[in-house]
Amino acid sequence: YNSALDWDPFDRQNISEGPVNELRIAAFRGRKLAIRDRNMFSAGGSSDPKLVFNLSTAGKVTEKFKTKAIKTTLDPIWKEQFTFALKPEDCGGSCSLQVKCEDADTISSNDAMG
């Protein structure tokens, strides 16, 4: 048993009082992610992974959600959730959710991880 993995993102405490039609996103964890920050003194390395969610309605990005970057790990645990009110007519026939994993960098631009 690993208590760090014990998480119910949509339990009663986290139910929103918003409209019935809503999109719920739960970012739980990543495993064995790519190394994007090489260690100069050994063959290994790590990353500072974060997730970026782009919700597009009618062909344009209307909402953007980001998790916190978890420092120096290839196996992050975020345990974050996002809720967005979404009605069928908001989509104009097509809605899409793009999820990207990035290595957060402070000096240079973020590196794509998938």
C-alpha cells in the first residue's frame, strides 16, 4: 500500500456548486517520464514536469489550465483538479482537450515531453 497514491479527485468535498454541464479534469501522476535536464556529472538526469491543458471550443483555445511543476522527478504526483462549465452549445459542434507534458525551465523556454 502506498498512501501517496491514495486520492479521490471527485469526492464529496470537491463537488462544485456550478452548473450540471461541466468538464472535470484530474491530473494525478506521471510515470517514467523523459529526461529533459541532463546531469553534467553522470549519465542520468531528471525533469521538472508540469501538465498544460488547452480546451478548444469552435476551433479556438478558450481555456487553459496548468498544474504546478514538480521539481527534479521523472515520476511526478500532482493531485490537482480543474473544473470548467461547459454547455453543448458552447462547443459549436466541436470541442477538444489538448494535454501536453512539459519540462518547466526558468531560464529557457519549456521543453516538450509529450
